[in-house]
Amino acid sequence: MKISTFFYILRQGFANIRRNILFSLASLGTIISCLFLFGIIYAVVVNFQSGMQELENTVTISVFFDEDVSDDTIQLIGSQIRTLDYVNTMDYVSADDAWNKFVEQNYDDPQAAKNAFGEDNPLKNSASYEVTLKDVARQPEFVAFAQGLSGVRKVKSSDVTADSITTLSSLVGYASIGIVVILMLVSIFLISNTITIGITVRKEEIGIMKLIGATNVFVRAPFIIEGVIIGAVGSAIPLVLLYYMYDKILTYVAGRFKVVTTLFAFVSQHDLFKTMIPVGLVLGIGVGLVGSILTTRKHLSGGDPEGSGGI
């Protein structure tokens, strides 16, 4: 393609937007709204998943040993657990540590516990490994593995908590995908309508261009450029708005709802937008491209100088 042809097509793309300024603005406004909502949903989901990850890190699995097990066996059990790539952390809790934790959680005065139980440690057989997983959904797999190890007496896990976290994460993920798909389809529909109107307005001009030998690609290109421009601008505006709003929203939430910040840490602006910006731009440009290609293929296909679909 010659440079002069490229710039001609580009100029025609902008001209199409000017010719149908009201419909172009309507499409632009729809994409801005849809991608703004997408950005909000994306930010909520990313922060939610971050919070779920932190919550998963608090779900511990306790691996208890047989009575009078040797230190070598305990070390061997630990080595076998460490071979699992989905294990996040593993801490050894001695019988004394378990007793001290019990006293701290249940007695205001340690002497009261001593008076109740004497000098003996009632948890002398409660030494264990406390394990957290990178993916709590793999808890049943880990429990089955640990129960099969020699020297392991019991494995204590919280199946209800793990299942609740997994189910909630899945529901949020599926709901978010569904909403985003609907928003994108609405945007494609409106861009398609805008370009259809542009084709109708230029009906006679397109017919003449085809009669003198213009190719389908040459005729379609300005309308495709029109869709891409609307999509690119429609994605850039909400991304800029969200970028500057995000930190202000976090500051407001942290000051107004302090309990939220104690539960989990929000994802930083940099970490969030290093992914959101390219994803948002690809979605916006992609919506414009898909909408314009589908429309031009429908209305400007075939060898008829008037085009199919009444053009």
C-alpha cells in the first residue's frame, strides 16, 4: 500500500466520524461507559482475588505425628512435604509451642492454666507441621498425601473454609466474565450501527468508486479505521480517568472504612494498571475492529457495485 493511499484512508476514517458525529459520539460514549465499568469490575476482582489469596494463607493444615516419633522421622516428613510445589509455607510447632499458644488463647493468667493442669503438658503429643497452600482448592490432595506418610498420626484441615473460598472466587470470576462479555457485545452493536449509517450516507459515492475499479479492501478500510479510532479513544479516556481516580478511592476507603484495610491490603496502582492499561486498550480497539469488520463484510461484500445489503 502506498503512503498516499494510507493517509487517504486515514483521512476518510476521520471524515466518516465527522459526517456521523452524533452517532459516533453515541458509540464513543457507550464504549467509554462500558470500559469504565470494565475497569471498575477489573479493579474489584483483582483486589478481591488478592484478598482471597491473603485469606488462603491463613487457612492452615496441621500434620500431627505418631506418639514417640523420632526427630529423624519428623525431619523426613518435612522433607517430603517440601517436595510439593503447591505448598506455600510450612512451620514446625513443638508440643511446648502448642501448649503456650493454647494458654495464650484461653487464659488471661498463665498461672491459672498451671493450677488447672499442673506442671505436665497435656499437649505433649501435639507437635505438628502447620502448612499453608498456594491454592486452597488443592487441600484434599494435600491431606491425602500427608495421611499416607509414615509417622503421621492425623491431618487436621478446614474443608468448609477451603470450599467456601474456592466457591466464592469462582462465582466472582464467572460473574465478572459474564458482565464484561455483555458490555463488549453492546459496544460492538452500537459501533456496527454507526458504521452502517456511514455506509448508507455514502451509498452513491461507494457505488461510483466500485464502478471505476476500487477494490473491496479500499472501500472498507476507512470504515474499519473509523471503528478502530472510536474504540481506541473510547478505551483511552476511561483508563486515564480510572488511573487518577484509583489512588483517591483507596485513600477514601482506607480513611472511611478502616476495618477493610485491616482485612487485606489493596493492590497498588502500579501493579493494577500495568495489566489493566494494555488489556483495556486491546478490548477497546478490538471492539472497534470487530464491529467495523463485521459491518463492512455484511454491507460491502461481493462484486456488486452497489454492494450487498441494498448498497
